[in-house]
Amino acid sequence: MTLVAALISTIFFYVSLLADDSFFYFIPPTGWQPVKEEQQAASIKGSFFSPSSGMTCSSINIAEEITSLDFTQYIQAVQKRYISSKTTWRNLGAFATPAGTGTLTSIDIETPIDKMRVLQLLVPCKDRVVLLTAASPKKEFSKVYPHLITSFRSLTHTNNVESSLLSPEKLPLLQQTLQKSSLTLEALSRFLTEKFAEQGPYWQAQVLAKFLAKNQENHANVK
């Protein structure tokens, strides 16, 4: 590859990463750890759990479900699903987020280990519903509730990485870093953790995933 071709390829890679397709992200509670991808269900896009010394811990995850139902019908279907499973399901009403207004629900579940309370936020977006689901032992629920609500309120839909920045003044820093031809996944991970902590680990993971996908696509095109 010539120097000019390499430069064009780098610029294209950078532009395509910032102009990539839209995505949803949220900011999990501080200190919660991510679940490894191989340890979570295929339908889950990201999951985090709280530090805990007991047998159960609190968790939060994000998922998307494509549906042909309108949102009212979808909520009714969810209600029917939980009522038939002998749990206590409640509709807590409308809940506003940057991604749009959804419906907040509560589900009480008894497991062999502990009594659990689940908060689930459902937000419609075109042909799908985004679901933020948090679960906590009922005896600890009052302590984690404020943190869960803060995470729910952070749910955001963005058209690209660039427009999702909570600190727009950092855009030049992100641009300069992504333009480096020698940038590795490990270096980008450290950079995002240090310089974009306010975006949260799930946003950082989305950027890393897009970087990896674009990098693999770029190498494939070169071959």
C-alpha cells in the first residue's frame, strides 16, 4: 500500500467510525463491574453487577427487542407474560430519558435463594423496544434504588460516537486519537477509561466494539 493510500484509508476509517450507525447506551452505577460477553444471554447487549459479599448481588443490563406490536400492545404482552408466571408485576407509569419516554415497571420474584425486586424500563424506538432491566435483593433494594434510577435516566440514543459526547469540548482529543494509524485496541481502551470516564463503561465498550469492527473491515479491504 502506498503512503497516500494508507493516509486515505486512515482518514476513511476515522470518519466512518464517528459517522457509524446509531446506538443506545447508558451509564451503570459507579463501581459496578461488567459481565463477560460469554457469560450473558445472547439477547443482552451489556450487563453489570454490584459488589456483594452475599449470595446474591444487584445487576443491570440492556437489551433490544424487535417487534411488530405498537407500544401499548407490547406493554400488555409483557404484563400478560409476568402475570402468568405468578410474579407481582406493576406498571409504575411514564419515565422520561434522553432516548425518549418509556414505561417503568416493577416485578417481585421469589427465587430459591432470595426475594428479588426487578425494575424494568421499556422505551420504544421505531421497530424495537429498548429494555433496561435491574434486579436487586428486596432487602437491599432501597439502598440501590437511587443509583438504578440515575442509570435509567441516562439511557441515550445517539446517531454516532461524535454526537454522544457529554463533554463536546473533548471532541478534538477524540479525533486526534482516532486518527493515529498505530492506535491499538488496548491503547484506545486505556484512553477512553482515562479521558472519557463520564461516558461510562458501556459507552466505552460500544466505541471499542465499533473500533474493532472497523479495524477488521479495514484490514480485510486491504487484503
